[in-house]
Amino acid sequence: MAVDNSNKWFYAFLPLAWAGHIGLGLALGIFGPTQPYLAKNVGTSVDHINFIWTGRSVGFCLTSVVTALVFKKYCTKTWQKMMFLAVAEIITGIFVILTPWADSFPLLIGIVTIFGMSLGLFDTADNSLMVYMFGPKKSRPFTQSVHAFVGVGFVLGSLMVQPFLPESNAGDSSVCPGEGLNEAAHVEYTYKIMAGLPSINWPFIIIGVWHFLTAIGMIVLGFSGMEMPSFYDKDENVEEKSSSKLTNVPNWWLYMILVYIYYVLSCGLEGFFQSMTYTYGLCGPLKMSPGEANILNGLYFGAFVIGRSSGICISRLMSPTKIIISSIAGCFISSVILSIFAPYHKIALYMGVVIMGFAIAFQFASGISWTAKLFNVTGKSSFIFFLGGFSGFLSFPPIAGAIITSDGGQNGFFYLAVATTICQAGLFTGMSILAKSRK
């Protein structure tokens, strides 16, 4: 039986989109378990190294806005869209590989900011293409799927980095908050050498190669002669394209502000746990070994990918509103468990981190689907998700780093997580009431 041309495109494009988002997860997640050792490379402290998240997020925010302004307007042909994605992947691969070779903190920040910019180009464009190809309703499981594969990248990164970490936490006082922290540059520290390179360099090299291979696939598809289908170009959907235009929606500016704040809080909470789970396990009151701390990190990302994967099916059965409410409730329960019990019991720490990883996983993609019901998110408005999200990643990890290095503050970022989830609940209640008032 002949295969429809649009189906041929989907069969070719979706695996590449998923591979790109696995690479995105690898590039985002690698910092969690490696940031104490990157701090050693450049001679800085744990609270300062968290500013690499700020640098990466500044780059991401800048290019998410640029992509929203130029991608739909200037990349009108299939090959142009695919080359845009491929170039972003190539830049990411180059600068991920360069990361562990940075020998000063300003250079490290510069490298990470540049590959944050390329991640912003790819992520903003690829997410908008899901709605562009499938429309606001049919795109829901596909949007969930690309974000599920970001979670797959997180998990693969945690597994991949394990063989390259130090075997024990002997001498890790030089990378943990507390005594000796600010003498990090003066404490002798020797990595394992693998194939002539420090072991910590190899995960970055592997991730860079992954991005290069994905880019090659995108270039081949772009020049294959197949055309990318568009939901809004079909005759039966032309009216929806016009009516869903952002500026045709009453109080559109208010929705944009609220969606921005939603993503600041959601991704800020995500940033807490991506940046500090490993460090808390290694340096917190339970004093885990590097291997144990990476298992804790892996449990968070494992639960995260299960949440995002299950979201593909759940989004067919539940509305985005119900999914987001359930997610916020789960994050609140997790934060309370961690605040009360995590400093004293490993089981509570594991359980709280797993609940958080699972619950938070639904919020990003469901937020896009919720917003897509209100207005077209394939054009200039597409930047708002990533500008808000990476404003959260920009600001919250340094706050968490400052808290965890303060006197008696190692559990403080769990308290901040409780406060964040309460703010989320209030905000989304207001957003839902405003959206219902349109009907």
C-alpha cells in the first residue's frame, strides 16, 4: 500500500527531531553531575559555578526571541527549516566539546553561553514546527514526545557520565561547600586519564558527536526533495489560522505575561533539581559518594523521562489544564517530603526526588498545549515559552547555589521549592479563570 507523502515526511522527520531533543537533554543535563569538577577545572566555588546555568540561559533567551522573529518569516522552504536546525546542532556540538577544556571561569561562561544560544535556536524552532505540522490539538502528543526525549537525554547523560566520575568522595571537600571551598584552585586534584585525556572530558566529546550526527541527518532530509506539510495551509484550517492570530485574542498581552511567569516558576523549579541534586547528594548532610550522588541524579531524570513519556498518552485522555493541576500538586507533595525528611533519611530523599522528577515533567509541554488553545504559537509568540523557561533557569540555580553554601542552608532550596509550588498554584488558578472568561 502506498504511503502518503506527508506520512513519509513524518516517518523521516520525527526520529531526527527526537534525536535532536535527546541531544538537548544530554547538553542540558551534563552539568548536574559534572559541575563540581568543572568548578575545579577553572578554580571557582560551587556557588559561583552555578552561574554557568545563568550564562547558558541568557544565550537561550536571546536566541528564542530571535528565532520567533525570523524562523517563520525567513525560513519558508523545507530545506531552509532543516538547515536552520542543523546549523544549530553543529554549533552546539562544537561548544559542548570545548566546555571541559576551559581553563578560566570567564572562558567557561562564554563557551556555555554560546551553546545556550544554539540550543535556543533549535528548541524554539523545533517546538513551533510540531504545531505548524499537526495543528494545536493533534500536536499535543507530539509536543509531549519531543519533551519526553529531552528526558531520555537526561537519563542517558546520567548513565554515560558514571564511568568517568571519581570512584570515591575522598578529597571532595575541595568541590563541596564549606571548609576548603574557596581554596579550590590550590587543592591538588587528579582525574582518571582515559585514552590520553582527563576522564571528565569524554562525556562532553560523546555529546558533541551526537549533535554532529543529528545535524547530518537533518541536512540529508532537507535536501531529499520531500516537503514539510503544514496544518494551517490546508483549506479547512485557513479560518483557524486567522482567528487564532495572537493580536486577535482579547487581552493577549496579559496572557503573554502570565505564560511567561508560569514558565519562569516551572523551569526555575526544574533548574533547582537539575543543577543541585548531584551536589546535594555529594555535599549535603547524607554525604553520598560520587556514584551514589549520580544514582540520585539518575533517579530524578529517570522519573522525569517516565513522566514525559507517559504524557504522550495522558495528553490524549486529559486536558492540559487537568494535567498541569495534577503536576503542581505532585511537586508540592515532593517539596514537603524533601523539606521535612530528606536531611535524615536516604529513602525519603530518593522518594522525594523521584516524585518531583515525575511531576515536574508534565509542565513544559502541557503549558504549550494549554496556550495553543488560545492563540497560534507557531509565529512570533513562540518565544514566550523559552524566554520564560530559561529566565527561570537563568535565575534559580544561582539562588540554589547561594542557599546551599550558606550556613545551615543546605536544605533551604527545598523550602524554596515549597514556596515556588504554592506560587505556581495561585498563578495557574488565575490563568485558568481568565481563559474561561473568554468562553
